[in-house]
Amino acid sequence: MSRQNVILQIARRGGSLFSLGKKLWQHPKGRVGLILVGLLVLVAVLAPVLAPYDPYDVTQRAEKGLRPSLQHPLGTSITTGQDILSMLIYGSRVSLMIGVSTGIAIAFLGALMGVMAGYVGGVVDNLIMRVVDVLLVIPTLPLIIVLTNLLGRSYFVIVLVFVAFGWTGLARVIRSLVLVLKNSNYVKAAELAGASRWYIMTKHILPGTSHLIIMNTTLTCAGIMVAEAGLSFLGLGDPTAISWGKMLAEAQGGGALLFGAWWWILAPGVGIFLAVFSFMRIGIVMEEVFNPRMKASSSIYKLFKHLNNDYLDEVFQSMEDEANAEPAEQPNGSNPPMAEGAHD
């Protein structure tokens, strides 16, 4: 492939990403998600500049259990005297790093396995799908606890475990789409032209599944952030790093609820909510962008669209009209039938 063709392909892909970003920005929900994700990334990158103290430096710790003030806007922890705001800022690095890296790795592995299973078929398809079936029935949490105790509690091990069990759902979805795409005319034309299987999978079939991969990546990032916070809360995270889940675990262990240190619990909880909410917004908007019929066909969307005051007024008005129309349906001059024994 010549250098000019490579430049043209890069420019074409860059234009596609710019068009997708423009559509997300034009959508109200997508704009909110992009703004929040941008702020989180900015906070994580500029953590040493934005944090008033270094939470890893023991010499910068203050009095334990201080309430929010100008010097410590979110107070300090009860057990160590660390500044909560600084811990919150540095904790965003861990959550974003694990969420984004795991989401990208799951998307890569799931797409690769799904395309191979759907296009190659035969023994490869049976082998991959049987592995998927086995992984789907394995209880994930107990196995993660065992693996982290055996392999260590570093975040590399946690990401590796998440990827090992998280690619199965995407692989099944991609395989179903590939079974349709491989019968397309352009794929048949490439096969007749003598293109190799790898070339067809990477150049013709994989781009046709890109919308599912991108959408799944954003939603997976949100789910992994919650899972990492849960593992850290259970004490299975990296003990040398500060994360939002570890902050919640330390707050529980230090008796934050007992001593009324609400700021110690509220700060990481809000951080987890905003991170998950922002990625979920982007994922939902991507579903609407890639599949415009999804919004119109959604039963939940129809319910909230029609369930308003005007709709309820119309329902009650139609009930009153039916009640008033019942006497008018009887013939003029006719008396309603009398019950038996009325003359007696």
C-alpha cells in the first residue's frame, strides 16, 4: 500500500470520527456526556496541578476528621487526615484508566472473536462459541476473588481478569451480525476477486460492525468503572493506589457514618455517578445515532411520550363521552326493561 493511500485512509477515518462527534454534540444528551467526560479526562490529566495536596505524601496530611472548609473544601479523612478533594482528583485517574483501557481491550478481543466465528465458521465457530458458553456460566465474582489472591491485586491483573470474562457478550452480537454481512454482494465480490480471509474480515466485514463496537465500548467503560469500584470496596483493589472504590471502603472501615463524616462518603459516590452517567449518556446517544429507529420503536420512549397531562385528560374525556352516549343509544319513547316481579 502506497503512502498516499495510507494518508487517504487516515483522513477518511478521521472525518468519520469527526462526523460522529458532531452528531453527538448536536444531541442534548450526547453533549452532556461529552462535556462530563471531557472534564473528567481534564481532571485526571491535570491532577498534580488541580489537587491542593498530594494524597500520597505523608508530610502533607492535616488533622484527622476535619469538616469541609476553605483550606480543605471536602474535609479530611478520619483515619489518616488526607485531603478528600485531592484523593477524589487522583482517584479519577484510576477509574478512567481501568474503565477506558478495559473497554477498548474487550472491544478488540470481542470483535476479533466474533468476526472469526461468524465468517470462518466450522470448527472455529464451534470452538469459540463453546468457550463463550462456558465463560457465561462461570460465577465471575468468586473466580475474580481467587485470581486476585493468586496473581496479585495490581490493576493490571484486574484489567486482565475483566477482559478475560467480558468479551463474550460482544462476540455473540458481532457473530450474529457477521452471519448477515458475509452474504453481502461486496463480500462475495471480494471473495471472487481472490481476496484472503484475513483481508475480507479486516477490510470489509469489521468496518460493518464498527457501530456496534464503538457503542459497546462506551457502555462497557461505564460498567467496568462500577465493577472496579465494587472490587476496591471489597478490598480486592491495588492497596498502593487511590481509587474511588477504595475511598468508600476506607470510609466504611473508618466509621464515617458513625462519626458523621458524610463528606468522606459523598465525594467518591458523586464521582462514580458522574463518570458512569457520562459514559452511559454517550452510549445511549450512539445507539440512537447508529439506529434511528430504536428511539421510535422503544416501548419506554412511547410510554413517556404519551403519558402526559394531555393524554390523561383525553382518556378521562373519552370515558365521560362513552358514559353519556349510553342513554342516547336507546330508542326514543321506549322504556327501559323492567325487572321481573316489578308489577307485583
